[in-house]
Amino acid sequence: MTRETGSAQSVWTATRWREHPLRMVGIVMHLVLRELYGLFWIAAGVNKLRKDWLTTDILKQVFEDRLTELHPASLQVMFLQDFAIPFYKLVAVFVTVSELYVGVALLLGLTTRWAAAIALVNLLGFSAGGYYDASLIPFFALGIMMMSWPSGRWLGLDGRLSRRYPGSRWF
């Protein structure tokens, strides 16, 4: 990694702003997108809690309704019938908890890259379940972007924790 993106050194210096103004604007834009992406995931997780995904069979009903909208020979139908519907309670717990984790982690800049990876796993699951459309492309792009740069080190708890535990993969 380059010194600017991989070290635990502060990027918030006047010298860095003078020497790399476009890079610094990019970092600020990245951080704004990270916070917005985090808010999206928290809102999604809270919505699932409000709809009682963890205590009802609402997700099973959602999956069964989706089956009627898909081509019977599609991979999405096979995924829903062979995995998602039989394990809907496990899926509901994973999706709800992971959405809340991703949102909180991105907002705090804590285990940012891991959180982005879990967001991508969720998005892949949504796609496999037949909920893919072009509106997911920006979410995939944001997830890949969040995994690619250490924004939690720029602004967040990852910076402090990476200095304390320099060899850790988590930060």
C-alpha cells in the first residue's frame, strides 16, 4: 500500500492538503459516501426489526411471494426453494444482524473493510434470491470501494486500533 492510504498516519494535515488537494477532496467524498452507505444499512436493519423479521415468518412469506414472480427454471427459484425458504429463520437473523453491523461499523469507521465485505455478501444473497436489478449496481460499487481503501484509518476507530494492534487484519 502507498503511504497515503495504508499507514496509520494522519491524512488531516495542512501539508497533505497543499500537496494533494484532489486526493484530499477524494478522501472527503469517500468518507461522505461511507457515512451515507452506513446510514442506508442501519435503516435497512432497523426496518427489519420493526417488521419483526426475527420473531415471525414474514421473510418466508416474502420468499414464497417472490417464487410466483420468477421463472420456474431459474437459479433464483432453486436458491429460494433449496436454501432461503427452508432456512428462512437463519437468513432473517443473518440479514438483520449483518445489516445493523455493517451500518454501525461504517458509521464508526470500525472494521470498515470487513463490514463492506459483509455488505457485498448481503447484496449477493439478494441477487441470488431474485431481487437483482440495476439499482443494486451502485451498492455493489460502493461496497467494492469501501473494501478498497482504508477509510476507517482516515477517519474512524480503525486508525486508532491499527496503531494499537499494527499486525491485525481487522483494521
